[in-house]
Amino acid sequence: TYFMTRQYRGEVITAMKALVATLSYLRRRKMTKFLGQSHPTSLLFQCCLGDVLSVLAHCVGSSSYIDSNICGCCGETSDDKAALLINNAVSLWELGAFHYRTALRGCVKISGPDHPNVASTASALARCLRELGRRDEAIKVLSLVASNVSEISAEARRIDAGTKRAPS
């Protein structure tokens, strides 16, 4: 079994919070604003932020040791914004779901529903929703993606069947 000391677990959580703070800062930079919210790089960045928040939510949810808060709007670890501080797994899962949902909408819009990023982002969003107790919503998200994958697979099989020749 994997054993993590209380001190090490606290260090991991603190490092994850610092990463969230850094990514939140980078999201506000001019380059991201210049590219626009619909640019593939911006959407990938939203997924990355969702990934880090999900890992942090898992760590916080499985730990009783939390030594600092993190601001939900900017990622700062200051206590100056006490109303916006996130120090529980539920809030982190919610924030992760927000970033995944933003990325999912953008991916579908610019790349179409059959793009691989759509399926992976939908899966990550569904995980957040499941952790929040919103299983029906998670199933709906996955069902929409699964039905689209089935249609694409059926079309690929039809195309493949049309290109095969009978042996002579």
C-alpha cells in the first residue's frame, strides 16, 4: 500500500495550490487574451487547469491536512479575499468542472463533436460531476459523446466496407 505522511501530504497539497495559482495567473496574461477564448491553445489551457484542479480536489478530499486557502478567482493564496477562498474539495471540483465545460463547448464549436479532445474533456467533466453527486448530468454528458462516437464508428465501417473488394 501507498503511505503518505501527513507532512508530505501537506507539501503535495501546497505544491498543487501553487500550481493552480500560477496557471490562474497565466490564464489572465495578454497572450491568452490575444489568442481569444476559442483558440485551441486557450481551450487546451482550460483543460490543463481543470486537470490540476481535479487532482487538487482529490488530494484535498482525501486529506484532513490543509494548511492554506486558495482564491477561486485568481489563485492567490492570500487571506485578503476570504469570501472567495477555496479550501474544500467540493469547491475545487466545481471550479474544475467550470474549466472543463468551457473547454468542451469551445472544442465542439471549433473542432466538431468527433474531435478526440471532445471525448477526453467530456470524460473529465463527467468525473467532476460524479464527484459532486450529479451523476445524472455526468451520464448525460457521456451519453452525448458516446452516441456521437457510435455514429462516427458506424460511418467509418460503411466507408471501410465500400472500399474492400471481393477476392478474385
